[in-house]
Amino acid sequence: MAKPKIKPEIKTESVVAPAPKWNVVVLNDPINFTGYVVVAFVSVLRIPKAEAKRLMRQVHEEGRATVWTGERERAELLALELQQWHLNAILEVDA
Amino acid sequence: MPELRLSMTTEARTVLTDLLRLIAPAAARVSVNRARVPEADGEVAAFWTETLKAQAEEEARLLAVAFASAKGNPAIIVLRNEAQALAFLRALSAVRMALRDLVFADIPDAELEAAAELDDETLPTEKRHALACYTCFGLLQQSLVLQLDPEAFD
């Protein structure tokens, strides 16, 4: 007796992966003064001065700081604005 | 916000104006070259580059006009509002960047952070001159930051 052919049932399910987040990272440079960097952070990132100072110290002491994380378009805009302040800003995909 | 003032001797004004005339044409190129432009999207990269180039040209104009208009002894640059002051701050940063890249790219970062102590008589005259100007632009920038926000420096 022939075995009935069983067609395997394959279920597929599509899952939409969340868009990756992007980091705006500022690298240390030997040219811009600490006070200037604080003014730049307050102006571009719209953050309180205390937070701007904390980020500035992190850049100065550790060589880099992530100053903003979020969706790509906004990250690009902020990185460009920081570069317009002549800061060493780069974009990285958030791990 | 009251107007902000930057003052300097007439000699300093003359020297800095002459240097600006020399370095301004290259400042836009330096600004774009230094920037890390994301290259994945050609349209974004083109917009990015054009924005930086246009800004650098505007900054060169701003500095040229401000120094040319600084009259008297001491020569005084008057910045009438916060937007003007912030633009001037950025312009001073741009010219320091350009000097760093074009005149003393060979000086290590750590030494450049203490540029005022770099007045080494063994350096060529042009480089010493450029370093003095670099320090002067920095002093103007610090003065402006302190007027905008006395607590910005720790």
C-alpha cells in the first residue's frame, strides 16, 4: 500500500525588524576650547548646561562621547549641525 | 541680550586681517575635508558637503567684514545679538581649524592644546607668526564665550 504523500506545511511569518538606532558621537579635538564645546552642545542638542558640561568632560577625558541616540534622519541632522560648529561629529549604528 | 564687544590692539587687528586674507580662500576646503560626511546616501552626502561649503564661505565673509569694520585703538568688533555672536564664534573656530591643517599639521595634538607655550624660536618665522595668530583667535573666542556664558568654562 502506497503511503499517502503528505505535503509539508510551511508556515511563514513576516516580522518587521525595528529600524536600527543611530548614535551621534563627538570625538575629542585639540582645537576647540571646553567652554566653546559646552556652548555648541547647548545650542545644537538643546540640553541643559550641566548635561552639556558632563558630555564635554567625557569627550575631553575619554576621547569620545555619544551625545544623542535615535532615528537616522534626526541623527544626520544633529551630526551635520555639530560639524557646522566644527566639532568632530560622526554617526554610528547603535549596537 | 546686550551687544558684545571684542577688543584688540590696532597692530593685532592688522596682523589678523592680513592672515585672514591669506587663509580664507582655503578655509572652505579645509572645513569640507575635515568633516566626516556619511557616504551611504549620495543625496545626503551632496547636501552635507554643500551646506558645509556654503557655511565656510559665509564665515570667511563674516570675519573679513568684522575685522575690516573694527575701528579705533583698541580696535573693537561689535556683535549686536546672540545669533551674530554664535556665528562669529563658529567662524573663529573655522579659521583655527584651517591654520591647524594648512600651517602646522605636523604639530602633535597634545602640544597644540597648549599652543601658547609653543613659542619655540627654532620654529620657522612663518609658523611662529601663524601660531601667534592662532592663539589670538583663540583668545577672542574665549572672551566671547565668557561674555555669552560666564560659567561655560569650569
